[in-house]
Amino acid sequence: MDKQHKQGLEDFLAWVQTRNPDEPEFNQAIRELAYDVYPYYAEHTGWHSAKILPRLSEADRIITFRVCWEDDTGEVQVNRGWRVQHCSAVGPYKGGIRFHRSVTASVLKFLAFEQTFKNALTGLPIGGGKGGSDFDPSDRSNREIMRFCQAFMNELYRHIGENTDVPAGDINVGRREIGYLFGHYRRLANSFTGALTGKDIEFGGSHVRMEATGYGLIYFLRCMLAQRQQALDGLRVSISGAGNVALHAAQKAMQLGARVITLSSSKGVLHNESGIPQKDIDAAIEAADSSTKTLKAIQSSSGGDWYDGEKPWQFPCDIALPCATQNELGEEDARALIDNQCQIVAEGANMPCTEDATRLFKENKVLHAPGKASNAGGVALSGLEMAQNASFSRWEQEHLDEKLLEIMQDIHAQCIQHLEAEDGYQDYHRGANIAAFHRVANALMAQGVG
């Protein structure tokens, strides 16, 4: 990057920081994209004069609302809800709803920003958004969760719709919660439309939706390996998390011959050097239970070791798949993976690697796929669910799995087209960021200032 571009980038990032103080996740997401696209952006006089990058650093709108509901004792509880509608230049806003005590405006702004570019890579006509609440369902009864979802939708329903904003699930928002949210939306709007995705198959849901993010991650990983004339067969794969994405990624990796050696939770990590048996992964998926108790039960029945308070990255592996949460893999973790000769890191979560970890992977030429590319399978299937709802049809599982594979292969091809390899190193971050930015920027340019 030349001196003039570097100064322009620094000025832009300082402007963003001033406007968004105390929002570290959001600032990190913008920095990671801007470092890759700024020289490309600055040389495109149309984009630069139209202020495309500053415009994309501001959401179209952020809706904040109070959520009041009664718990099982009759006590009134008060939570806060948000919907960040970041950019609809490519299509209606699309992104998940997250219920967790860690949810803040900064977290949702970063997720919506990332979602805009992830969705652009899929090639589908969907924009970017994200929403959620600081409500924690982990210690709540089923009826309390239902009442909360209904109270949340009382405020959200007026801002969403099949051609406006189509939310989906995310952390702690699965088919049960989507069912409660959709049922209340249907009653409030007096309309049965595809206003949410991730629904049960009985009322407009799609096959392969639960598997899509994890399977898509492995399909993208397989493309990365094929680029190096390698295959998954026999490789050791270390995975963080034990939720939907992690378990389905483990399942698909095993089906393709890999040896999955770790799964984890917030309490610790299960490590089995000989490989976690597929029957245990299949059972955990069937039970829809991703608790620490489940991981310890797998360890008890099938061997391996449990490490309290540890993360998976200390163990030698060929492939690392962080599938838990943002910034879970830090600088020390990256050094451990590099020292242990890890070949590829592919993100199954949104921005799970810190900036220092990302820098180390690049410096040491470890291939590193950003989540906006490698974990786009979930939103790709959500887009296909929207298409099925719009046409009042249901597509077969095999067809949807083929479409998912095609989309992930196309995303990989876009990354390769734009990554501008240096010294033989394929910078997937740069490829994904430039490809996605190109599509969103052109859409904004075509539609004028506004």
C-alpha cells in the first residue's frame, strides 16, 4: 500500500473510531475489511467520490426496543432487543437473531456488517442484518422462552417481512424459538409469509438447513485442499464448539475420511487423538444437545481426555475449525497451531480469530479462510428456503445439498479470483473481502446516493 493510500485508510479508520467509541467488535470488523479493500477502493474514482466505504460503515438503521415479559413466578422481566438493518442494496436484510447475555449493540453491528458481505458472496439477492437480545434462555423454562419470544416479536414484527427483512436463528435461537417467533408474527401480521427462515419443515422450513453451515464449511475446506492437490482423507481436524455448526462440520469431515480430534464448550475441551467416533457425533446431533455434560459423556463412553478450562488449539492438528464465537482464537492459540504445523484454519463462526491471530497466520503462510466465505452455507440455505417459500414449493434434500455445494464452490472461486497471491500465499481474507465489496459497492453505485 502506498503512502497516500495508507494515510487515507488511517483517516477513514480514525473517523469510524470517533463515531463508534467503545465498540471494539464493530471497529475490528471494519478494520479487517478496509485493510484489504482500501487500495482497490481508492483507485476506483466512482466508489471513492460516492463515499461507498463510509456509507457502508453506517447501518441503514438500528432499531432498539424494550422487551417486557412475565416469568413463571409472575415477576415482570425487562430485556433489551435490537435489529440492525445494515444494507439492503443487494436484497432484503437477512441475518440471524441471537439470544445471549453477551449481546450488545457493538456485537450486533459487527455481525450485521459481516453479514452484508457474506450474503453478497452467496450470489443470492439478500442484504445484511442481525438482531437479538440480552435474554439468556439457558436457565428458563419452555413456557418462559415462548413468552419471551412472543414479547420480542411484539416489537420486531413491524420491521420485518419477506421483502423487507427476513431473520433466521443464531446462538440460542433454534427451531423451537423460530417456531414461537414465526407463530406470533403470523398472528400479528395476519399473514403466512416467508418472514423468517429456519422454520420446521412442517410449516415452510427447508431440508439441509440445520446441516448447512457445518457442511458448507467442510465443502469450502475441501476446495481449499483441492487447490493444493490434497484431500481430507486421513487429516486431523481440531474443532471448537459443540453446537449445531461444530457437530455437523465434524459429521461431514468424518464422512470424507478426516479424523476429528477435538470438540469444546465454554467449560473445556474434549481431545481424542485417535478420533472422536462418528456414532457419538451422530447421537449428539440427534439429541440436539451441545452441553459440556454431553462432551463428558462422549469421553466416558469412547475415550479421550477432558481438559477443564482449556481450548482445542494446543493439540497438534492438520486443520483447525473455530466454530464457537467471535475472537475465541487469540495470538497464543495461533502460535500453538503454527508450532504444531497446522496447515489450514477455516472459520465456522463469525470473526472467531483476533486480529493478532490473523496477522500471524498470514506471516507464517497458514491458509486462513474468513467466516464471511467459509461459513456462508447457513445463510445460503436460508436464501434457498426463501425461494421455496416464495414459490410455495419444497425441494428435496439431495437437490439442496447439491445447491449448497455449488454455492460454496462458487464462493471459493470468487476468493481465488480476487486474492492476488503474494509469494505463492493465497490470502483468502483479501479475496473474500474484495469480491464481496465489489458486488455491494456496485449495487450502491447503481442506486444513487441515499
